[in-house]
Amino acid sequence: MLRFSLTQFRCQLRHYHQRRRSRRQLLTLDDRLLEDIGITRTQAQKEGCKPFWQHSTCKRGSYENC
């Protein structure tokens, strides 16, 4: 039986909110800043346009596979 936990639900909502905010901020970065973090404009747009509930397929520090 699946148990509902309000704490787990709130934690998941916080993760969703953080992911949404991060992706929206990624879309606002200029090319110089994107170069500093090691991704292209195309990669940033691909990640930034994902729905908040979808996890990134990129591993930290490894953006060439996106």
C-alpha cells in the first residue's frame, strides 16, 4: 500500500520549483556565460525548454551528451 507523506510531497514540490527556476534562468544567460559553464546556446535551449517534472539527461560536468 502506498503511503502518502506530506513531507515528501512538499519536498518534491520544492525540487520542481527549483528545477523550473533554474531552467528559466538558463534561458536568460548570454553566450559568454554559457561558454563559462561549458554548454552551447542550443544545449541551454534544449534544457531550458523541458517541463519542470522532467529530469535532465545530463550528468554534472558532462554536457556534451545533451
